[in-house]
Amino acid sequence: MIKLELEDYGQDFTYLIVDGDRIVEAGPFQDWLWRGRRIVPPAKWRRGSQVVFADGMTLKYRVTRAKHLPGESGEAVEHLQREA
């Protein structure tokens, strides 16, 4: 899983946690709206990436940080490029 921290312009959500192509958590508010939505993940998440949804919508707020989170098996997601 990957935690995507988003640009903060005062919106109700500033992070998304994604597992593959699905949002599993959003916060601190509006989890009910974003949870379960499908996305089209890029080959590598990095600063400035845009979140593109499977229905073609693009999220207005860009990624400021992408961080590995342990999955159920404790393994990190491989396709995230670590920031130096």
C-alpha cells in the first residue's frame, strides 16, 4: 500500500491510501466519498504525480509525497520510486 500526501489548499482530504488500483482510505475527511474508487496508477508515484481515476477524472491536487506502507504480508509495494 502507498500513502499519497496531496497538495493542501484547504480541501477536506489531504491524503489517499491506495492498494494497487483502489483507494482504501482518504482523510482526514471525506473517506466515505473516495474509499473504493479505482485509479490508474502510474509506473512510479513521485512528487507532482496526478491521481487519475478509472472513469477518466483527474484529481485537482497533485501528490507532494508518496510513502510505502506495509501490506497485509508486511511487504512494501515495489513500484514506488523512493525519494532521496
